[in-house]
Amino acid sequence: MKETTDWGFTFYPELTLPSGEVVTGQPVHNRIPNEGIDHLTGLFLGTSPLISAWHVGLFEKNYVPVAETVAADLPLTVAECTTYTSATRPLWTPDTVGAGVIDNMVNRSSFEFTSDKRLYGGFLASSSDKASGTGLLFSIARFNTPIDVTAGSTLRLRIATVFVTS
């Protein structure tokens, strides 16, 4: 029996500096923590509630996600970044699903920063509240290299998953 899975989400960061220069970060594959896997299993069995909206967040701690990472870890252990203009976490709005792909290429989640920060990764969670430890953490990814943002910068994050047959 296979105990791990390679399926998940890929995070594609793109930073626009105040000067207008665009810096594209390296794509990074996520970790779906145990609570995300348990939720998927529950959906398959009909025991988990359907979550109608997912929200995107960023973290600023030099943290390496583990299988046991949960939403309650986001405020302190993971150190969610909250220094962006939106009052809530941006909504993850997938484009039309087709060819086994779900992503938000057209409607990438956007963060306009109010102060300088070093970002280590991003996540997908059910709660829209900034720095909230409630809800479900479905996906978390550590960037290959930290992303330094300055006040006035905008980070756009595309999050995609692909279902393929072998």
C-alpha cells in the first residue's frame, strides 16, 4: 500500500515591485497536511461537509510544513503574514475546470503589501479571517527561496492542481 501521495497543488508566485518590474518565482509543490487528506477522505465517504470557498494566505516564518500542520498553527507557529491591504484572506477563485485542471490562472489571488516582509510560503484554508487558527488547512507550500516584498509591492499567487490518468 502506498502511504504517500504526489497529488496536490502547485503554487506559482509572481511579484510586481513598486517600479513595475515583474519577478516570477519558481513553482513549488505543496504538502497536503493530514487534516486536508482527512477532509478529502470524508468527502469521498460522504462524512465531510462541502466547503464552498477556499482562501489563500502567506506565511513569514522560516517554517517547514509537516503532515501534522493544522489551521490552528497558522497564527503563531507558521506566522501568517497580515501586512497587506485586504481586510480578509483573498478568495481562491478557480477558473473553468477543464482537461483535469483546476487553477486560478485568470483570477490569481493578489496581496498588496503595506510594509516590507520576507515570505516563506503560502497556504489554502477554509477561513477567510486573517491570522485565524480556525477552519481547515487544505494545502501549504514553502517557497524554494524566500520572497522579499517591499511596501507597495503586489504578490499574485496562482494555485493549480492537475488530475491525470496514467
